Amino acid sequence: MPSSVVDAPDLSGLIELSRDPALDLKPIILRVQTDLFLVTPTRDRAALQAFESLVTGLIPTVDDETAVIVARKLAPFVHTPQSVLARLAARGGEARATVVAAAPEIGPQVIEAAMSAGADIAPALAARAAQAGTRPDAVAEDLTEAERELAANPGVMLRGRTLARLVARGRREPALAATLLARAELPPGDLVPLWLHADKAQRHAILAAVEATAALRPCPPAPRELAARLVALSADGDIAGFVRALGEGLGLEKGFLGAAPEPSSRYDLLTLALRVVDLRDADAIYVFLTLNETVARSVERVFGLTELYRGTSRPAARDLLCAILDTALPERIAGTHEAYHGPEARIRPALERAAPRPALPGRVHRTG
């Protein structure tokens, strides 16, 4: 029998007291087990597994003060299992901060637990790097690598804010985006910002998820003169002016096409923006044929862009564009047409109303 088991103290007294329903001994048992773990001279696999099983079950049940005390003791200890650190980090607050700041090693499991409550642990990792003399950008690279490991681990269930953070990073990390898109269990609705990175089948699935809810949100019309201006700029081959006018007309930031992961996908992003402008089909095809010679020479490419334009509703294109660019388009754009009819229309002033029709003259009855 291992010496660590033979030398273990007799806890029968605590076990007997734990049967009293009036006493909550879980904090005491957790602190005692923590102290014993730290002072035990040898720790074989059986002892580590027993400690890990007991402590991970107790940590979620104790009060915050006990969790912080235990975190201060276990976080700096090199032999503390990563699963125990993860449970402490998942508590949030000071317990999480202690683990992130003091743990000699922080693996993907601990990072996922620390981010599960929506916390941004990048500053804490940067502080660790400053103390160790590591460059802050190297910490960012390490964090990204850890997130890649999380995304690629099929045993880790991605959901909530953890998944949202990974998807947000995936916008700028094609490798991370490909890893997330390869996970069949993730619903297409959670992967909308990665649409530009997706293949054709995945794009259709994501678009279907967007179409299901897009009509529930406002979709104001674009400025009336914008479509004609874009067609004229395309006819002149003024690509820079075209992109600038398109961005300004929709309220997008300058350089919005830079969100595309590669040059070929920029036209897909541009097509979504044109769909928000709501060009006529003929005008959209005219842009595809005149704005860029490389695109115009490829019949397959023009057909693909036309199919995307026709197969996407305007509200869905707006929602998809917002998700890809991580921005919110203005709800009401200056210079747009406001119809007189509809629930949001303003009532015409009384002077603008048509005058009432004059009454027809009555028949004169002759009397005898």
C-alpha cells in the first residue's frame, strides 16, 4: 500500500460530525484536505485522484471566503491538478483572480473556466508576463494558442460566452474559424460572424439561421440616390470611390472590406452590402460586370455573386453584415425616403390634406 495512504490521518471524527444535519462541515473538510495535500511528502497517482475527486466536488458548495482561502493555498502549488484550479477559477471574483495570477501553469481547462463568467483575463496574463519578463504580445499569442486548443478539443462543450469569445477571435483567425466550423455540434446560428470563412454548405446553413429572425428587426431603406451613384461610379471604374460611397451610405467604417479574410471574399462582403442598398437585380449584375475586370472575366464568379444577391433577403443581408463586421448599422439613415403610409409614418399636416369635395346641389322641389 502506498505510503501516502498509510500515513493519511484518521478523519473518522469529522465524518461522524458530518452526519449532524445542523452542521455544515464542507468548508472545514475542504480546508483540512487542502492543508494535508500541501504537507504530504509524497503524492502518488491514487492520492492525487482521491484529492482531485473530493476537492472538485466540495469547491462549488462552499462559501466565497473559503474558496479564496483555498485558492491562495493551492494556486501557487506546482502539484495542484488543473481540474482543481479550473473549479476555483470558475468561482469567479477573488478566487479566479488568485488562480490566474499565482498558478505556475494555466492550461486550456483553467482558461475556459476563468472565461466562463465573461471575464477578460488577458490583462491578468499580461501582468504575469511582466513579472516574468515576457513580452505582452507573446502572452496574447499564448492565449490564442490556448483558445485554439479549446476549440479543437471535442471533449470540451463550447457554449455561452466562451463560444462567443472564440467566434469573435475567429473573425481574425482563419485557422481558429476553420476549427470552429468543423465542429458539427455547434449550431449555425452561433457561427454567423464566421460566414466569410465557411464553405458553400455551411454558408447556406448560416444564412438560413439568419433568415429565420432577420425580419423581426428594423431594416430602414438606404438613401434614394445611393443606388444611382454606385452604378455611375462602377461604370467609371472608380473602385475607391465606389467603396467609399457604399460605406458612407450605409454608415460603415472606412476600410470595412478589410474584414474579409482574403481578397476573393471581399466581393462576397461587398455583395451583402449592395443587397442592403437594395439595388435592382440588373443594376447589381451591371456592377459585377463593370467594377472589376478580374471578376467580370469569370462567368462562374459573376453567376455566384448573382446567386448570392438574389438568394439573400435584404434584412438577412443587413444582419449578416453586422455580424461579420461586429458593428451595428444605424436604425435611420439620413436622406432616406419616408413613406406617408405605415405605422411609423408621420401624419400629414392639415394643410397638406386634400380639400373636401364640394357638396352636390340639392334638387329643387316645385310647389304648386
